[in-house]
Amino acid sequence: MGDSRLQPLELSEDERLTLQGWAKRWTTAQGLAKRARIVLTCADGLSNTAVAARLDTDRGTVARWRTRFLQDRLDGLSDEPRPGVPRTNTDAQVEELVVRTLEETPEGATLWSKRELARRVGISPTSVLRIWRAFGLQPWRTSGGSPSWNDAASNTACSAHSTS
């Protein structure tokens, strides 16, 4: 059933246990779990085509992960860095921005502008907008004024509608 041209994939007992854990654990990233299933099935001596058919994936995907496992063993199954520019904003900057947006107001203003908040946190105004969007924040849509004024206004509006 196996392809004699393929380099045999043999697993140590520790590797097999680790791969089985990755394949069965609910908290494992789905990509890593799929790679573990591919390697475990390849270790049964099947060809790339047979493994691809059994796991409902592409033959090229099976060939890629078989080769990576044979070269680097378990370390070869982890994700490689993605292409593109690496992230420049730290988690601390994102947290500071969200906390300031939600809990603070700038001196002499009722809400943050993207430029002022960007200056204060040390990131670009575009990044401020991206972070606001990611967290669903819309500081320009918050109601202004003191809480007691807002309560009084809503009570007045409610009582005006209820008496009509």
C-alpha cells in the first residue's frame, strides 16, 4: 500500500504520544491538529495520495508536512512566521489606549481625538482607529455631560412622554 519511493516515516514512542495528544486535544490549534493527524497517518506506511484521501486534504499538503516532519521532526510542524510587516504596537500600548478611551477624558475636552490619543500613547492615528474598530469602540458616540445631567434629561424626557 505504501510508496517505495517515499522515505519511511518512523516515530519514536514520545513523538507518537505527543502527536496523538495534539490530534485529540480540543485546545490545540486546528492547523497543528491536522498536521499531527497527517504525520500519524503517514507513519502507518501509507502513500501521500492515500493519506490525502483518508484525511480529506490535498496531496501537496501531505507531502509538505511529511517532508517538514522528516527534516525537523516535531519542531517542523509549528507555524512559520507569516509574510508581511511585523506588528509594531505592543500589547501594553493597546491596553493603555483602550483604558484611556474608556476610563479617562483628556484635559480640557470631553472625549479623545485620534490624534491626541495617538500622541499620548505613542502610536499613529491610523493605529488608534484600527484598535478602536477592533474593540468596537466609538468614543465620538458617547453622550456628553455629567451623569447627573444625563439622568435628569432622560427622566424629564420619559415623564413628558408618559403624561401625553
